[in-house]
Amino acid sequence: MKNDIASKLGVTILCIVLLAGFARAQTNLVGNSGFEAGPTGQGQFTAWSWLGPADNFSNYGVAKSTAAFEVAEQGTNFAYFRGHPTDNSQDCLGTDVALKVGGLYTISYYLGTDGPLTNGAAMWVVIGTSFGINLSVDTMLTAFFPNSASALPYQKFNTNYVPATTGQILSFHGINATNGIAVTNGILLDNVSVVLAYPPLNINRSGPGSLVFTWPFTNTVYRLQTNASLRTTNWGTLSNLPTAVGATNQVILPAPAGTLFYRLTLP
């Protein structure tokens, strides 16, 4: 998705700002994000390259929707985490994500349970350069503690994230807090998504001959692009670097003689 804005001279500028921005499909950087590729079974995580049970007491995998609370949030498959706490083990699952330094990413996923879980059940969601929970190099996205006497429906978690390095690991660390090996209930995970986002682009006039473009300051390298028509792919990236003004980035340009469309891009 890129944020597009059309500008014209005169009083039409502000009207077109309200009408011309539109969303386009974004690419999910997580392969097999809904676990639909199969097969199902313990430890079966196609396209997820990081698997790290602490020892043989771990119990996690992919299951197919059946009945009651054993269901996917969307589709037919979902991941379950039923690690045992008797030896402090965790079910650890991760995937590599190729990010651009300074880009604004939206990370989302759904967590729920398929039955009662006692106090101590947890899911920690982390992104960073380690496959673990090393907060010196990783960022904690969610600490989910589903202590409940009944199953909990899926809840969507959503975080904006700006990476400082390129290759990172998005990882999930779950434990169900039930003693013993015969585990019935666990934490469920489905529909994981990491997509590049674009800040909202705003436009105003500055006197009769200038346009002021602003977007929220994210310490990123977003740049303005222009195109004379939305029917072509001839987008050109402007050399004008944004200036930080309070909580926004700002670029001031001469008003065009004709119609131009503007959008943000991340090189």
C-alpha cells in the first residue's frame, strides 16, 4: 500500500486531499502465516524456520479445526502451544522477516485458548535478532497471560514497529502452565502478519505558489513520489529531503502547473 494524493491548483487542493487517498494490497512478509500449507501434527510448521522446544516435554504443532473451541481464526488450520512448566520449558516458534531499516511495519496476529488454563499460562511475542526473549536485542510485542476458567476466543494483537536492523526473527514463546505430560488445553495462534505501512500523507497550501506535505515523524527514510496519471507506473522519486517539524516530517514544493499525484515511498 502507498498513500496517494492528487493535487491541483487553487481551491481544489483540500477537496482532493480528502478524496484521493486510497489503500492498496500489502505483501505479508510471513510465509504460511495462517498455517494453511499443512501438514497438521506436532512440530509441523511449514515455512517457519525456527523451532525451539526446550526439551522433549514440549508439545506444539498445527491442528485442523474440529469442534467447540478447537478452531482456526480464519481458514481451517491453526497453531497450538501446550508446553509444560514442570521443567520451565517453552514451545518456541519463529520466522525470518526481511525488513528495511527505518520502515514502518504493522505486525499483527491472533491469540486465544481452547479450554481452561491455570495461572502461569503465557505467550510472549518478540521480534529482534535473537530467537529467544533477549530484551537487550529484541522488542517485546505482547505478553499474553490467559488465566481463565473457560476457553478464550481469538483476540487480535496489533503493533507498529520500526526496525533498526534488516534481518529479524518474529518469535512466539508459549507455555500452558499445566503440570504433567498429558496436556489437553493450550494457547492458539493464527493469521500472523508483517506488512510495510505508509504514514498518512497530508497536503496544505502555503501562500499562492507552494504546497506543504506532512506526515507523522517516524525517523524513517520515506520519500515523496509524483506521477501525472494514476493509470501509469511512471512514479518519480523527488530528491527533496523531509525536514522534521515537531511530530511531523515536512516537504515544501512549488505548486504544479497541472495535475500531479503524490505518494510516499520507502526506497
